[in-house]
Amino acid sequence: VATDDERIADCCRTFGADVIMTSESCRNGTERCNEALEKLGKKYDIVVNIQGDEPLVEPEIIDGVVKALQAAPDAVFSTAVTSLKPEDALDPNRVKCVVDNRGYAIYFSRGLIPFNK
């Protein structure tokens, strides 16, 4: 677990998780993950970044992301995209994604797609 919050670190340690303390200056989870990797000083073929607000992500989704990266060695990153429930359409915390016919992301939005200005 990579965090800048000692309360989160303490909680994670109670169930045996490894914790890497990162700086408060990280603007997002991706920067925090990168800082943690730098602190570890190791190289990995694949890194899976699971955001702290998604602790119950299904293992099959994680496996799918890993398989997508293994199948495309030149890929820089992969992200899981699932179908949106109608009740989540207006929720700005649910990021929406438009994909092409190969399943590649074209763009992301916190608003409805398409959005009527």
C-alpha cells in the first residue's frame, strides 16, 4: 500500500500489508504509485495500480488488465473498463469511457457522454 497518511498506513499494517510512505505532493494515485516504485528500487514488467477507493475490485478485472498488458508488450498502460449501470450515469465519481472497436480507450469523462453543453 502506498500512502501519505499515517492513519491509513497504521490500519494496513494491522492486517499485515506492506506499506510505503509517499510524499503529500503526489497529485494522484499514478504519481503515488510511481514514487513508491522509485522507493522500492526494483524494476517490474507489470505494475497494477488499484486505487484506494476501489478495494473490492474483482480479481477477474485485475487478471484482465494483466493479460492485456502481457498480450501487448509495447503498451505503456492498460485500464479496466466495465459497463456502466444506469443509476451511475450522472455520478461524477464514475468515470465514463468511450472505446473503439478494438476496445481501446478514445476518451474519458466524468460527465455524460455525449454531453450537451
